[in-house]
Amino acid sequence: MTDVRTYDPAGDVLPDPIPDPLVELLANRLRVIGDPTRIRLLDRLRHGPASHRS
């Protein structure tokens, strides 16, 4: 599997997909959307719209 990275406007490069430890860290830091499942969904949606079947 190829390690794909996505540009982040903040100037950082995010791995794609975001590894679970980083998801947990983001969830802990971003309490507003703090559920790890939401972080995973946002990660998936970086590539465009998706249905619940994709």
C-alpha cells in the first residue's frame, strides 16, 4: 500500500488515512468534534462526498 499524503492548509502534511493514534490525539485536542468516529468520517470526506455504502 502506498503512503499517500494530503496537503493541509496549515502547512502540515497529513497521512492518508490518518492513523488511529493520531485520530485519538486529534479527538482529545478538538473537543468540539471530539468523537474519534467523527474524525475518521472527516478524514474520509477529504476526498469528496461519500454515501454510507462507500
